[in-house]
Amino acid sequence: MFFGAIYWSRQKESKPVVRKSTPVVQTTDANLWPMPQPPSHAPHPGSLPSVQVLPEVVRDNRYPEFRGWEPSSLQLCLKALVQQHPRADIRVELDRLIRTGVITLNFQTQDGISALFQVVQKKYVSEHSPGTPDKPEYLVLSVSPDWLASLKTTDEVLEGFLVIYHEYQHYKQWTHGDAMMQMIAKAQEDPELRAKIGLTQEMACKDMWDKETAAYAAECRLANSWNFSHMSLLCESVDTPVWTHAVFTGLASREPYSLYCQRTFAELAGHPNSGMFR
Ligand SMILES: [Zn+2]
């Protein structure tokens, strides 16, 4: 339905991303910069939110573009995830953004990606999107049907809340960003615009680092406020001196960052040997 790179993606934690290309840079070796145990947080007074079972996602082979998932049941399931969310900004604001078409939903992601927020310019929206309103650019929340259908247990639904909250941070980054940030966001998905504004890989990686670091921090703070164990080392490190080290450990070996951004990420994280990355 939409063309796009895999920027701002929220990858599944449990499933390694399938490599489709040969890495062009050295991958991170954790032994070269071992992650210390983060200082322990004081226990949070909060408790786990209550969770209801999400509506079942039904397969329907009439819709091959959704890999056999029936669109209305995908929408119902996502709607429940949004409307039952423990955070009022998701229940109210994100719900409104989706209902009013400010954010366009796309139930299709690349393998290994659970959810993804993108700014896609009109010229990249394919003709296969009937009823798509006419806008210069689209704010697209892509959600994997398989991932959505997999949210069955309480812990899985809580993870689902956290992933949606993470993607909502990217929406807020877009709306609160200055003109340059918005230009970079658009250029991430647009080779012509990249060339026009002279966006270098380093600028794109720095932008990605800032956005992902902030989105993961918000996600981890929310999980910690519930006393919910989530992405253990990463979320134990938020708001401690080892936070950027933990983000580097978590992100730098994942595509697409492993291919393009290791050097920049290493420099930004304070890696003692950032020069070893190309
Ligand atoms: Zn993200």
C-alpha cells in the first residue's frame, strides 16, 4: 500500500530481524563495550493497569494485501488497544487523530516490524489506496497484522500498549519539531528530497538517534511506572548514567542502524572506541 524505508520502526523484541542484505559495516561486539548493570531504581508506587482481552483478529483471504487478515477485525483490535490504553493521551488524542484521518492506518509492515510511524509524501502513496484523502503528506501508522493478532495474554497486551505509546511519541516529535526536523523526517522517505536538502547519512542517523532515544525513554518510563518488566536492561537504565550506553547496545546492532548508523550512534553514546566503526 505504501512505500517506505524502515525508519522509526518498532521492532519485535522476541524475533530477530531477518537480514536481507550483507552488512557493510562492522557489527557491534558487546564485549568491546560491556554494558554495566544499571543502578537500581527505587520501586515505583504504581501497579499494572487492568487489561481486557482484545477482539479477535480474523483471517479473510479476500484481502491478500493484508496477508490474509480481515481489515475490519484489524481495525477493531487496534481500536481496542487504543481505547483501553492506560494513558489518557492515547485514549483521547490518538483515538481522535485516527478517527479524523489525521493519522492514516496501514496494516502492513516489513517482516519483524511490529509498528512504524512515517511521514510519507503524496507521490509515494500508491494507487492501491482507495478513498485516501488528498494531502501533501501522510502521517502513517503502520501496524503488523501478525503482531496485532499475537497480543493475547495480559503481558502481551501491555507490550502492545507500550509499542503504541512509542509510536505516538514519534507523532508528537513530528508535530512539535521545527521546520528542519520536519524536512529531515520527510527526506527519510524521499530520495529526491534527500539530495535536494543535502541530507547526509550522519545527519539522518543523528536525527534517528535523538528520536529513538526519546521514544524509548518515554516507553520505558511508562513501563517502569507500572512496575512492568519490559526490555529489561534498556528500561532499567532509563534516567540513569548508563542510559545512552544501553540505547547503543539495544539499537546499534539492528537494521537499518547496523548498516548505516553505528559510527554516529557510537559517538553520540560516548563509546570509548567509536572510531572503530565505519
Ligand atoms: Zn521508534
